[in-house]
Amino acid sequence: MLLCASLVMLMTPGLAFFYGGLVPRRSIVTMMSQSFFSMGWVAMLWFAVGYSISFGPSINGIIGDPLYYAFLNNIQPETLFTGNDGGLPLLVHFVYQMMFAIITPALITGAFANRVNFPAYLVFLTFWTLLVYCPFVHMVWSPDGMLATWGVVDFAGGIVVHATAGFAALASALYVGKRTVVSDGSHNIPYVALGAGLLWFGWYGFNAGSELQINTITVSAFITTDIAAAFAAMTWFIIEKIRTGKPKLVGFLTGAVAGLATITPAAGYVSIQSAALIGIIASLVCYFAVLLVRRHLDDALDVFGVHGVGGIIGSILVGVFASTAWNAKGPDGLLEGNGMQIAKQITAVVFTSVWSFVFTLAILWLINKFTRVKVDQNKVGADLDNTLFGEDAYTERT
């Protein structure tokens, strides 16, 4: 589990490279810093109250008691996590879940690339983590959580991570508006490839580790993760080759991430064959969702179209493909005769999406009352890194 926690930690630097390669060269420091600073600040929040809000004794099924585990109160080295059968030390569960908390708000940053002041981002990071992410961790993953008691399942974060971040991205893009400075697009495709590779690698810890112990479910979650990513990557690659006439490495990598996001809620509940089909569906839906969003909003790095839509589709498909033959602790889905599961999943997705969207808009509106959220692009121009940080990623200024 400590190895899995390390793999999930590695995903945040991977995200920094993935996003960094996609933005213009003079804003890569700003883009990457938003991911790396999450590794520091969100870890502090998680230690202070985040873990307690997420996994403390339930308050009406919505949040945990903020003080019960605050600053690791009531936790000793020998304290065990009671949510699985393997006697996992609570400190291991604390640090594993901390890595999820770090990367989730970092996902949102791709939506408002080049348009948000850094002090406002840090305040946003604080409020969003505590008011959106932590409550949904409790509602879905805590045994007494409201959605968990409804029978909603989310193996590794389709609802908790990708749906919340995706709709926050949509709200953020809507709030900050379109970029006035024309982007010169991806400036470093090798960085994108490096970041995608680290994400794919780390995702094994993200999904397989979510079983919290080693058994056949751990193995199937690992394999479904890779198979879904592979089928999604190739499907996106084929679609783009047909539409543009040329194969695209960035498209292949984006498809892989879409497949990874989509299989996340289903990884430990579905068969390997179902995972392949989920990967294909992921790219077909996410690809055209990205095209649709681009017509109306400036979601700079397609966070909603890839992570949001992927998380939603995967969460719903759990209700279709889940099988107790692959996970006796999980539900059967529609194909196994349990049509109610898909209704539960859809209800949870709608509830999550509305909560994240509304709270994100409210948080940004409130922050803007005290410190300016949007970068003045007329003053900054394209040179965002030097203006905000006084640093340049490259010595040559072309």
C-alpha cells in the first residue's frame, strides 16, 4: 500500500509535465507550479482537517467530524483502518488517500490555464478541497457516507475524483472566460508523452491499490486499468487519423488518459472484456465531448471533456457491467439483471455534478471579492511565467 501511495504521488508530477507540455512555453512554470504546490498545500490541509472530514465519524452522512482526526488526533501507530478486511494501519490509509486529495484539485487547473492569479489559486485550492472533495470522499468511500448507504459504488474515484474535478473545470472555464491572448498550442510534445507515461504508470497504484489489500480483485483492477487505457488510446488514435488524415501522438496519449479516467470507477467491479469495451466507449464519447465543449467554452486542456465526461461515463457503466463474479463485495449491474444499480449510479453522478459545479462557481465568486481571480491578460500578454513568478523555463526568449 505504501508502494501504491508512491505511485499515486508520482501522478501529480506526471500531470504537471502533461499539462506543462500542452501550454505555451512562456506559461509552463505557472502551469506546472499549480500541480506541485498542491503536493505541499493539500498535504497540509489533509493533515490538519481533510482526513477527518473525509473519514471521521459521520455527521448526517455528508461529512466526517472535522476534529476527530484533526492533526492525526486519535491515531496511534498501531491504530487499524476498519474499512477493509486486511488490518491496514490507519496511517497507511491516511497517506494513500492523501495522494488522491493532492491530484484531484490539480486536475482542474488545466481548464483555466493562463488565466488565474496564483494567490487566488491557493485560496481556491483550500476551499475546493474542503467543501467539495472531502465531503464526496466521505459520502462515497466512508461506510456511513450518504451515497455509500444508498448502494452507490465508485472503486477508485470516477465520482469522487473525476466527476467533481470535471464539473469544477467546467464551472471554472465558464467563470474566467476565454483567453484574450491567442495560445500557440502544445510547445513540448515530449513533455506531454513523459507526463502521460507517468500518469499511466501511477494509475496502477490509483486503481489496483484501491482494493487496499492483495487479492484477485487487486489483480483484475490492475489489468482492467491497462486494457481500458490501451483500447481507448487506439480508438482515439483511429478517430483522429480518420478526421485529420494524420496520426497524432498527443491524441493517442489523450485517449489513454480518457480510458484511465473512465475505467477508474469500474476497475475492480468488471471483467477484463468489459474493460476493453469501456475503453472504446470512453474515447468515442470523450472525443466528441471535447469537440462540443471547444465550440462554446475555453476549457484550455479539455479537462471536462476527458476527466469529467470520462468519470461520468465510467460511473454509469459500472451500473451496466458490474458483476459479483469479479467482485463478490460489489453489486451486479444491468447485464446481470440488476437495473437498479444504474439508477443509483446516475443519481449519484447528477448530485455530484450539481454540487461541484455550484460550489466551484460560489468559491470563485467569493474569492474574487477579496483578491482578483483573473489574470489581466492585456498586461501580462503571453509572458505569464515572468510576470507571476519572475522565472523562465527556457533561457532563450523566442
